[in-house]
Amino acid sequence: MTSNAVDPRNRSHAHPSLAEVEARIAEAARAARRGRGDITLIAVSKTFDSNDIIPVLKAGQIDYGENRVQEAKAKWPELKKQFSRAKLHLIGPLQTNKAAEAVALFDAIHTVDRPKLAKVLAEELRQQHRNLKLFIQINTGEEPQKSGARPDEADEFIDYCQSKLLLPITGLMCLPPIDEEPALHFALLAKIATRNGIADLSMGMSSDLEKAIAFGATHIRVGTAIFGTSPGQL
């Protein structure tokens, strides 16, 4: 049996931290009367090297989140040779001059945040004959230092991406302000998604994944609870 075929039910033996996160997700799903299969766990592997990631891959975890194209490009092509089922999600800001590389490398981009980037991505998807999952980032807290469409611009931007550019927008993403109750932002994102007929919600992290699941998160982004404190946080 190859590493790729590790049964996720054995995670408690293979990687205790991952198993703890899985237990939290399962309990939150039960409390929300949702199925565990409706929620994708993205293990945020940014700033961690291959030696940290391989044990999690061997434990059966498939989806991973990276913030920067160059960092992902340096480690993931080789990792994917060993673990072909691994899927890569870009969860950090994307510059237009990195769009071609991002489309080639990632399976999903969670940070479509402005018309210029959306237009470049549409062209790259056509040229490369790729079909990624794309999430529009909504700046639910309207924070000037964060990327994303403002809530009052969301409907127009979603329509532009879907109708004008024919982008495969499958979800919305948000990063709530650190000093505000995240549930308010999760509820807002869910409301925007519902009125636009969008199914996927990328929201919730190590500290608030239970709340995110209660409000309908389909993709949660968990780093610290799986990998510990990153080198950049020390």
C-alpha cells in the first residue's frame, strides 16, 4: 500500500494533532446536523517545509493551503510526485504577474478579489485549459489593509466574474477581523452566498472552526492546530 492510500480513520495513530482537528470537525458537524463529508479540511502548510508536511500527507490529509505562489512552487511539485492525491489551495493574495504560475500549480484559488485579477485568471484558464475551483474573497470587515470586495460590491463583482468572464466561481471566502466576533462575518458571507446561488464557503480557522461549520462552512483553513506554531510566528 502506498502512502497515498492511508486510511483517514488511522489518523489518530499517524498524526495526533490532525486526529484532534478531525474530531472537532466531526463533533461540530454533528451539532450543526451536517455531514462530515460536506466539509473540506485545508491544512495550512504555509511557512512549513516538506519534512513537516510529509507526516500529515502520510496520515491521509489531502487538501493543503499556501499563501505564496513561489513558496508553493518550491516544495509542492516534488511532494505531489510522492502524494498524487494532494490538492493545493491558494489562500493568500495573488498578484496578476503570478496568475499564470498559480493556475498551473493550484487546484483552487480562494482569493479572487478584484476585477483585474479575475480577468487575468479567466485568460489563463483558457490558455492552459485548466478548470480550477475559484472563490471570491469578500472583505466582510471592510478593513483597508485587507483584500477583497466590500459586501456592498459583492453581488456586482460575482455577476461580473460569472456572467462576463465565465469564471467557475464555486465559493466565497472571508477573513474576519481579529478583534470582532467571527460569527457575524460568517453569517454575512453565508447570506451573500445564498442570494447569489453560491454553494461553497471558505471560512473558519483553528480558533473558530466550530462557529464556521455552524454557519455553513464547506472549507475550513487550519494551520496552527495541525502543524503548531510556524517559524514565522516565533
